[in-house]
Amino acid sequence: MALYPQDPLFRSVSVGLKFTTDISPSDNGHQQAVDRDGASAEIDIKYNKLSYAEAMRVRAFLVSLRGRAKTCDLILPVESHTMGDIAGSTIQATSLTAGGSNTLVFKNGQPNKTLRYAGEWIQLAGHDKSYMLVSDLVTDASGNGIATFEPALYSQVLANEQIIIDEIKFKVNASSDITKTDLQPGKQYSFSVKFTEAIR
Amino acid sequence: MRTDITPSMQSAFESGEFKAHKIMALNTSSPIYLTDAPYSIVVGANTYQPIKGRVKWPDLETTLENKKGSITVELPNTDRAFDAITVAEGYTDKWLSIGEVYWDKANTLLGYIELWAGAQTKIETTETTAKITAASYHSIFEVTRAIRTTEESHSRMFTSGKGDDRTFWWAPTARQFKVKG
């Protein structure tokens, strides 16, 4: 899978999970809400002014994706990494867990560590989807623990499947079929791009 | 008004916070079970698989009475799967049912309610979509009942042609008339 260029650096990254909810609010504050499971990550990237060479590199990569046709891996600054202590931990699912579950029991972590924090991302090896932790990923004295995340699992997880806790690669496709770069005076380009998580 | 809402479903609805996903079964020789949930859902003996593409559900009323009319559901068909199925099996008399599965706020599966069911009457496929139209059994009866006959057309149904002079008894009014030849 092609990896989106890490150079030039992004000026800013906006990433969020988009849920779908049918909600019926009243003027007095009472309301009813119907939840639809599933949420895709949507990512906006903005650059500082790019030099000609940088702009051509980014543009060529996006064109190689043929608009929205192909997917790529995207490693984001900060978001793909953790402030937790992951050294020495390669954690795995303890048992088979069905799709639709919001929790995953895991094993083989370093004991008594906070591997990742709530609000950070995790993935499963071989799966396209990225999930966001809603509670800290902590291990007990035996190196075991429970991951709690959103949205619910898109597909079942087998026992011993690896849970990725470092360098999350978002699998994405461009949100547009056309790549436009704005040429500014002095051969400086201004450019931003939007991605949508792709589960294929 | 529905009468098949279970107490647990009713409690979930009244809580103002529950989860719902649609399911659809198309009874081809190998039945197709689909859901708009991102993961597979087991309901009864069947496993409903996520629809990988855009789907347009018809507007459905959650009512038990008179599931009348035709509905059209639009499914993704970029893999042309429905073309192959239609060629192999035809499209009439394939039963289509659409329901909704419910969970309470604690994510406990509560069961499902069938919202609509009927027999497929039409399929339109394009490069990207398959539009399946189905008519409910009420509609099928209506269509049959809706055949209108005149005295003349009725006589043509029972005789080989004009020129016969016969007497018919027109039920239920038992009105006697003669066919003009």
C-alpha cells in the first residue's frame, strides 16, 4: 500500500470520526435519539506555502491515486502516535471477538503500563478500520487488559490477532476526484487535501 | 398500530436512546441477507452481511395493517452480482422482506420487526446500482381484483367470437343480459 508523502510537513491536521444519528429534539430540551453504528474518520490536511518541487511531489502522488479510485496509507503527526508507554508491548487479542463489540480483551503487554490514552487511536493488523479509545489502554500486573473504543468492531477479531498501538496508518482515499493546486506569485503553491477513511 | 413490539423494545424506545439497523432478505435460491450495519448481524438462523456501497431504503411505515403498495430499494451493483443472479434465476416471485433490528442503550440486542414484505416485480440494473421493486401481497391481490371487464369483453372471454347469442348471469347482482352479436 502506497504511503502518503511525509515530506513536506503538514501545517495542520484535522481528524474526526463521523457518526450518524437520527435525532428528534423538542424545543423544551427533551429528545429522542436513534444511533446507527459505524463511524468513518475524516481527515483534512493543510500545508504551508509549498515550493514548486514540494507541490509537484504531492500532486504527483495524489494523481497516482486516480482521484478517489485508489487508497493509500496515511501516517499523521501526533495522531498516529501515543503519549503512552508502549515500549516492549506487542499486544494481542485474547479470544475471538465478534463484530459489533466495543471492547477487546488483550494480552502480552508490559505489566502495569498505560499503553495509550483515551482519545488516541488503535488498529488491528490486517484490518482497514481505525478505532478511537474511549478509556486508557492499561495493563494489569500480568500484562493483560481491556480496550474500549468507538465505533464498534467492523469485523470479528480472532484470538492472537495483533492490536496495533504504534504508528497508526489510516487507510484513506481522497475525498475528491480532482487535485487542484493554487499557484501563487513566486512559484509558491498553497494546497490542502481532504481524505475519507476507506474500508474495502 | 403495531402489536408486535416486545416489552423490552418498548422500554428501549421510551428511554429515548437506542440503536437500530435495517436488515433485508432477498429469497433467491441462495438467499441474500444484507444490513446497513458496518458489521454482520445474526438474527435468528440468518447472518446479515454489511452492504458495501450506497443503499437507498424506501420510506417504510412501521405498521401492521395493509402493507400495501410497491417499494423500491436501491443497492450497489458495481460488482454486477445482481445481473448474474437475475439472468440465472429471473426476478419474479423472489420474496423481499425488510426489517429493523434494535438494541437498547446498553447495546443488548432486542430483536427485530419486519417492516415490509412482498414479491419482486421488477429489477433495473446499471453500472453501479440495482433497483429492486417489489409489491406486497396486498398489492398483488389488488392488481388481480383490479381487472375490469365490460359486458362485451366478458363475452369475448367465453366465446370464440362475435355472433353468438348467449345469456350470462352476472354475479353477484344476477343481472341478466344478452350479448349482441
